[in-house]
Amino acid sequence: MRIDKWLSSVNVVKRRTVASDMVKSGVVSINGIQAKPSKDVAVGDKITIRYLAGAKEYQVLKIPTTKTIPKTQKEEFVREL
């Protein structure tokens, strides 16, 4: 699954367009390497998002098979480090 699609599917970011803009502006990295919107995410990858106030790290636990998941199931797909 693409990084921009994954960020929106697991409710890290509200909209895919916002996720795509974040990736294009260079604030998202996968395993320490700056990501492009088409970069695929795999189980076990570490996603880092650098905000103005600091950075947040997430670990991919599972890849969703649907467009979005319920917010109650977020812990099954992503873990904040």
C-alpha cells in the first residue's frame, strides 16, 4: 500500500490529499529515508513525521485491506513509538 494511502487509511492523517502533501513536502520518512508518495509500506516499517513542534514515530503492524478502518481498530494497524 502507498504511504499516502496508508496514512489516511489508518487515521494518522484525516485526508489522503493532506497525507500526499506532507510526503511531497518531505516531512515523512520510512525507516530513516525520505519517502515519496508512491513508496510502498510494509509490515514492520517505521514511519516518522516531522512536525514543527517535534516528530512522531509510528510502526506498521498490519496493512489494511479496505479504504478506511474504524478508529477503534487503529491499534491493530499502527503503534505510536
